Amino acid sequence: MQEFEVEGITPDRFLTKVRRFLKKGPLGNIISGRIENNTIIIEFSQLGKSQLFYRYDLTENGFRGNKIKEKIAFSHSMLRNQVESELVQVFKRLGVKILK
């Protein structure tokens, strides 16, 4: 997932919704998120640490996130696509429009 768009809420509120949603499932134990300097950082921590960095820009109705970099732990490389795919599904369930 390279780019996404969220309408109707702020980045902080969105991250709160993602955390609450993830706590209900198996990814809740390994995924966390935070915001630093207009960047949403999604972190995977289990047998290593991987991070996805999305710079966001506010729009009239919400915000748009663009992946600016990623740090993938060697131990996560084989599961990367599966975990990222599950993250995309979580975002979609929360009403996020995946652009790329």
C-alpha cells in the first residue's frame, strides 16, 4: 500500500480507530502506530521490528497518506506481503480509500 485517503477524521483520530480495531484481532498484539512530524508510523514487533512510514497531508475532508519509506526486519521479510495485506483489509473496513 503506497497511498491512501481518509475522509471525515483527523490523523490522530484515525490512528485511535485503527488501534481499537486491531486490539480485537490477532494483529493487535504485534502492530502499533504513532504520529511524528506529520508522519504516521505503523510498527510490527515480533521477532524483530518493521516500520512503515506514511507522510500525511490534510485535505478539505480529511487527509491523504503517502508511503515515504519502510524498514523491514529480516525475520519479517517472508510474511511482509501477508501482514501488509491484512493491514489493507483493516484500513478498508474503517472506510479508507486505497489509492495505490
